[in-house]
Amino acid sequence: MRTEEDLRDAFDHLADQAPHPAGIRASLLPRSARRSRRTGPIVGTAVATACAAIAAVVLPQVISHNGSGPAAQDERNPAWSRWVDLNLPKNFKAVDQRFTANRQDYELVNIDTRTAAPFCQLQLHRNGDFDPSTIPAGSPTIDIGEHKARVVTSDGKTPFMPGPSNYSFPLSAKERKVLAWQPVDGVWALLSCETLLPQGTELEPTTQPAPAVTLAKLISPPTRNLGSPIKPGELPKGLSPHSVLYQPYDSGIPGSGEEFTALLSDGNPATGYVPPVLKPAGLVAGNAWDPMPGDDLSIRYDTGKFWNQMTTIRGGKADTVIHGMKAYYTPAHITYSKRDPSKVTTSGPLNTLRLESNGVAVVITSYAAKPSMEQLRQIAESMTLTKNPKNPGTWFDAARVIP
């Protein structure tokens, strides 16, 4: 006859071989229940569904080998995860991808035709970042797979789609058509496309029937991670990332590489980066990774053609070596002479630590009033870098390593 101690030993033995309880719960759910978070009608309360999505993301998982102890929280940050899979056709590429807590922006461009390329802006909104009540009554509907999308027509005077956070291909047609739907529960998608016609013609919106509808039907629930080539270590107290930008290698752009940038702030717009006063006022070309007002720190990873800027300028005479990379203290801004590309001008405060080696640059810039080179060195020394700079599929999971 088995004693209580025999039974306890048997249970302990079985526990070591048991599958994870999360997998068991998933297998027990009916198929319709397992998909309930993935799909949803266009009519509903965005805030409520977004809250449900968050609750599912941070649901505690029981990880215990002895049947006791607290449940371990999922440490992933959903801001740095992909909310959908784009599943783009071979002739389209997401050239700019920006991630924030409640919004993601993608710029999609046809890479087969550069002179008159269709390009699109896709925005994903959650947590009430988009108000579905702003969809005009009577807007026609269109099927996007299992979902119904509204087709909203707007002009430049009363734009329906919020301004983009990326700006490589700004939408500027006089009349714009925008698709609005929920590809997954808690996330609203806004998608609009235009085609840049030959010189001398205006931008023409081409939302229907292609390419916007075609691209929208390819979007599916997320299965892929957002990769990060860096794993931050020691960060200045009070600073946290508010925006992450990823620009993949684009064979159609000479000198292109893999670029990943994290912008950090203490949340106080009165401190940190102060944009220069422009004279005359107007649009000025810049970089997608440029800081926003109030940003305190940026960390950029770059495998582009000009990865070795400071090595060339300094003749390889580095200030120090970090992670086996030559490291240089330098101002953030480096301007090349238009008449003589071999001549450069550096301007601004000494606020940047730049690491360069074997096709990779890691650029850490402080926007504090009095930048600390020691602080930049500590940030650089404490971070971990990917061993595969040009293979994003092997990078760290950004949702786990970016705080």
C-alpha cells in the first residue's frame, strides 16, 4: 500500500516531465477562443479592447519546479514588439519603422520602380491612440480578409490620418483615401497609399483597388519579434526609451545598411535636446533618427557605408577601445564639404561616443546641458552587441532587452 510519502515522490517525478501550463491552457481552449484576441469587428471601443490586449500580454505565468513560490511576470515590453506581421510581397519593403508605446509607423515602398513608385503609410494605434468615432458616418466598407474596413476620403484641409512620425515619403495628395480597420483586437490600422507619377504631374491617390487593399489583406496577427542589435546595460537614472526606429538594409539605396536607434528621455520637455532655430523657417532635410525636443540620449547602431567616419577623420587614432571597437569622443554633427568630400567640419559640443569596427558603428549621444563622457563610456561598456550585425533574424528580442 502506497504511503503519503510515496505519492508525493511520484508527483514530484511527474512534475519534472510535465509540459508548461501555458501550453496546456492553449491546447484546451476551443479554436474560436484562441483566435478571439486576434480578430475583431471594426465597431467597438478601442480603449477596452486595447486594455484586454495589454492584460493578455502581461498575464503572469507560473514558473515553479517545486509547486510553491510566486508567479513570474512576463518581462516583455509590448511597445518594442510587433503588433502585426506585414507579410509584404517581394516588391514592397518597410523602409522606415518607428515604434512607440501606443503607436507604430511603417513606410512601405515599391522597390521595383524607383522613379514612379507606389508608397504607403501604415499606422497602428492602440490604447485609445485612435478614436474610431472620428470615422465619418456613411464611409463605405470593404472586406479585408475576415474584417470590415472603412474607406475614408479626406482632403488636405481636414486630414483624417494623423501626421506621420516618419517622413521619407510624405503623403501629399490633395485628396486622400485611408483604410481604417482592426487587424487584431485592440489595434487600429490606418493605411493610405499614393503613387509618385513622372515629373510634372501631381501625386495621385491609389487606395482602391491597389496597392493599399492588397497590402492590407496580407497583414496578419504577429508571429515575429522586433530584433535589436543592442542589449542595453547601465542607463542613466530616470531615462527610459520612448521611441525605437528600425531601418532595414535597402539594396536600392547606395550605402544603405541596417540601422537601429533608441531615443531616451526623462519625460521632461524642458531638459535635453533643443532644436536649432531655423532661418528662414521651413522644412529642412534631416535623418530619421534625429532627436525630438526634450530627448536626453540616443543610441544608434549602423552598418551603413559611412560606419567608419571617425576612423577616417582621425586616421585610426582612437581615444579608447570598447568591445574591441575603436572609440572616439566627438561632436554629434559631422558635415562634409560639398567641394571637397575629404574635408569635414565637426560642430556642437563634445557629446558623442562613437564606436567603429568591421562595418559597424555604435553612436551614443547625450543631449544634456553638460554631457558626461564618463557616463557615455559606462553606457557603452555595459551594453551587449549582436554577433551578427547584418542578420536581424538573429538579433536580441527587443521586447525583452529594451527597458
